[in-house]
Amino acid sequence: MKIRMTSVILSVGILTAVSAWCVCPTRVAAQAKPAAQTKQVSKSLTGKRPAGVERPPREVTLTGRVVSVHAFMTGEYSSPDQAKSTGDNIRAGVPAALETSAGLILLGQGTTGVGKTLIPLAFQEVEVHGKQYEKGGVKYIDIASVEAVVADEEEEEVESADDD
């Protein structure tokens, strides 16, 4: 009788342990979505700013070509005339940018937009004066003034015509 009682007690104990294991909170937590893990970042050895750091704005004068961001990135122009296509994109609300040797810099003019100012200068070399902002690796110029750059050949022709 003692052996029978011991086996019943052991059976009940094992069943209790198995049912407790089935409803254990660690199993529920294992099915939950993992939480993001954060790592403390050490200082950069190269002296570069981290990608999310904002640079204070500064006054700049840059030269480059006015492009629409969509056409520049995709290489897709709606017509063979890239200047017309760029102007149409900017008129339609596509963001404008300045293509420079250092890369692409977004252009804007406060909260009113820059479209009306840049449509006549689409896909032309321009000189832009304004305040440059940089954040997260993206550069943006809030335009104070913009004017078309006269090509060197045209300047020489104008100078030679003045000499006559």
C-alpha cells in the first residue's frame, strides 16, 4: 500500500510540474515580439560626427546644376529635353536639389517652397546663396538668392564684343 501511495504522489507531482511548465510565463515571453536592444556607442575615432548629429547652420555660396530629386535619382526624364522635364517636375511639386561635385544638396525657400524661383533655372548651372543646414547626413540650403552662372565661353564672347 505504501508503494502504491508513493507512486500516486509521484504521478501527481509530475503532472503538476508538467502543467506548471506549460503555463510558465517564460514561454509566453518567448512568443512575444523581441524588444529593441540598445548599445552604448563609444566616441568615434575618426573625428566624424555621428549620422544623427545636427550641424549649426552656416552661410554658403555654392555652384551647381538645378535638378529634380526624382529625375536625378532614377535617371527617368519625361521628355528628351532634360531642362523642360526638370522644370515640369519642379512645377509639379517634386523637390529640387543642387547637383554639386560634393553631392546632392536639397533646395528650399522657407515654408513657401522654391518652385517658382527655380523653374526658369531648371537643369542650368546656378550660384546659390543661403543658409546650409545638415542633419543625419542630409544637406539642405534655405535659399536667399539664386542666379544663373554664365559659361566661360559666353563670357569670352561678351568681352570680345565689348573690345570691338
